[in-house]
Amino acid sequence: MVDALAKDKTAHDPHHVLRVLGFAEEIAKNEPEADMEILRAAALLHDIAYKEGFFRGEHGDVSAKIAEPMLRAVDFPLSKIPRVLQAIELHNWFFHFEKNVPVEVKILRDADRLDALGKHAIERATLFYGKDGLAKGIQRNIDATEDKFETNRGARIGTELIKELRIALKSIADSD
């Protein structure tokens, strides 16, 4: 799996997965009802569809289908698998806006949003939009995330990262 993701050119590589996991663990510190076993499994497998070459769009369903036999193979608690799969299926914050979802879904969506911001946003936007579309890509990430966080901790972190991105946007504009 790591080898397949390492070849990914969509910014959904192992580094992205580990950053999302880190953000999820940070957000969960303020969400005591979150089941960390469910959250960690969902964070690690949320973009597994990319290893199959599935690109963009609604990849949550595909990732969940791939993840289920993997979870069973490692004897993950059977009672928790449905919640892991739900978090994976609904993690894509460009396509899913459901509000009445388990906290693990909200945390995973916020963690994934956060990786579209901050210092990694420029690298990821370059991969998605190319150098000529960098400013547009960064602004798209800001517009897609600002005021859309579902957890208080995610919103606080996101606000800081968006401030950093706005400074970067100004630098890009000034260099043109």
C-alpha cells in the first residue's frame, strides 16, 4: 500500500495520510467522545482508493470498499468496522455536508481540510493546479474550507493556517 501511494501524483501520498492522522489526533484531544481506534483506522485508510488509481471525485465509497477486507484481515474489532467505513465514505468534504454524523466523521473531514491549508497547501496546490494556477488553487482551498470546520479545534487550527496562506497569496501576487 505505501509503495502504491508513494507513486501517487495527486498529493494523496503517505505523507498526506500521516498528516491527516496527526491532525485527527490533535483535534480529538478536544473531542473526548471520539473512539481513537476508529478514528486512526479511518485516517490511515481514507484515501486508499488512490492506490488503485482512482482519482478525485467521490473516492470515499471506493476507499471504504477496499478498506473493509483490510480491516477484517488484521482482526480489527468487527463491531467498529461499520463506523470506520462510514467515516471513510463520508470524509470527502467537497461532496459531503451531512451534519448529523458521528464525531469521527467530523474530525476526519476537518483533519483532511487542514491538510489542504498551511505549508503543505502550496505543494498540494502546485500538484493539482500547476505553477500557473497556484494562486487560484490556494484561493480555492481557502474558499472551500473557511467557516466550514465541524469541530472547534479544527476551526482554530484552520483559522491560523488560512492566515498563513493569505500571506503566501500576497507574496505570489507581489512577485507577478
